[in-house]
Amino acid sequence: MARREQPAVAVERLERVTRERFLRDIYPRRKPVVLTGLELGTCTTKWTVDYLSQAEGSKEVKIHVSAVPQMDFLSKNFVYRTLPFDVFVRRAAEVKHKEYFLTEDEKYYLRSVGEDVRKDIADIRKQFPILAEDVHIPEYFEKEQFFSSVFRISSAGLQLWTHYDVMDNFLIQVTGKKRVVLYSPRDAPYLYLSGTKSEVLDVDNPDLEKYPLFVKAKCYQCVLEAGDVLFIPALWFHNVISEEFGVALNVFWKHLPAESYDKTDTYGNKDPMAASRAIQILDRALKTLEELPEEYRDFYARRMVLRIQEKAYRNDYG
């Protein structure tokens, strides 16, 4: 194991950014930025453990439970369980548990979903209507662009896997503190991807014998305090570490025309339709290359790579 060699670049922090300035100066750059001093409603002061427990009561919620801090979606090193919301909140806020599923120091994570996960998106106004009244979501996109608002609660110390989303989003840190590590879409070749997720779980101490190219990935980092809002552009990889018990709200919106997205996508992580078709065509092309001897297959595969670079890569991608 070895630490990454490149020092992390601090994500820019900007105070009291207006909608007009965001759309004019920040949004077109397509880079993460932390927005501070925004009006988020009463949630930042009201959402204590006691208030959350009382507000939504004993409605049942499906949660992730992990015996280890680093949660890995690829290996599924966690289990799904169901708890009354008020019981879940109090357990998630604890360090040691008297009642538990796996171990006394297990970690809890709630990612809200729609009523029917196959058809419905997460929307805090529908799943947690009382809490939704306390939140003012920054209206930095058009109403018809809205996709989902995902309510999240995490135990202290919990680390979520590195992944990208296909839509822009605001990560609104309502209470607690998070550290977020991000990587540019351009560094995808160094992140050892499996679908939308990276196989590199420990981004602070990666196994460079197993993942030698990871050291080439340029790391961006920020710490979110209560009331901070992180803009994460679509396709930017992010790894989230909850340094304290905390509550957050992710708001996703459609950056591309609505017809670009998969209509069956309720999570916002399925590749755009055109990208999915292109990948299917590529897979067929690679299958066709198998008809050639190895020497020819290698030669024409390299030509294909060069053609993709020439036709599709951006030269101005910073």
C-alpha cells in the first residue's frame, strides 16, 4: 500500500454566489466548486437527532449496514436492513451500539429512494414531506431540468465508493462534516472502472501494486461543513467520507436535453442513450476483431484507438 504521490488540489470556495453569477461564470467551466453562505432554509439549525426522529417518526426506511467504514458497492460488503426512521437516526448518530445487526460499531447509511425504485425517483417532498418544508433548494437551474432530491444520512467515519453520475448535482451538507475527494472525467483511464464505479476503494492509501496507474489521477478535495453546497458536474468522480454523523441532500438536474437520458433511470447513473449505443457498437467491433489473428487484431485495435482519439477527444480539456 502507498499514499498517492500527487498532492490534492483544493476545490475553490466561493461565498454568496448569485444564480446569475453561477450560470455566467461558474457553470460553463464544468469544474467542482463549494458554494458558501447560501440561503438553505431552517434545516441547518433545526435538523438535530431529536427533531429528525420526531418529525418523520416510525416510518420504515431501507438502509445500508456495514461492519467496516469503507462501503464497497462492487463487492457488496454491506447488507440491506429495514428500521423505523426514528430508530435508524439514533443508531446512525451513535458510535457504539447496544442493538445492532452485525457488530457494535457498524456503520449506517440511508439513501432515499422512490416509492417504487423501478419507476419512481427520490424526491424529499414525497418521501420526507415534513423535512422538505425546512429546506430551501438553491434554484440555479430551470424547474423542468429537476431530476431528483436524494435525502442522505451517514454514520461518522463512513466512506462511500468512488463513482460518477450522469447528471449535474448539488451536494447540500445540512449537518455534520464531510470530506469529498474528486477526480476529473479525463482521469477515467487511471481509476480502474467497473461500470460507473472505481475499484479503488481506499483513495488515501491505494494499493499501487494492484492499481499502479491510480497515481496518475489528479485529486481534488474539499471539506464540507454544515451549510456548504458542493457543485459536482456530471461525470466527475467523487468519493465521500463522513467525518461526523451528518445529514445531506443531493439535488440532481438534467444538463443535457431530456431525451438524452434513459427513461428507465431512477437513480441518475445510467449512461446517456447515445453513449450506451456507442459502447454496444464498440463491443460488437471488438468481437469482430476476434476473427483476425493476434498480430492483425493488435494492429487494427490500435488504429481504432487512434481514430477515437482523433475524432472524439477534446484538445482543450483542462
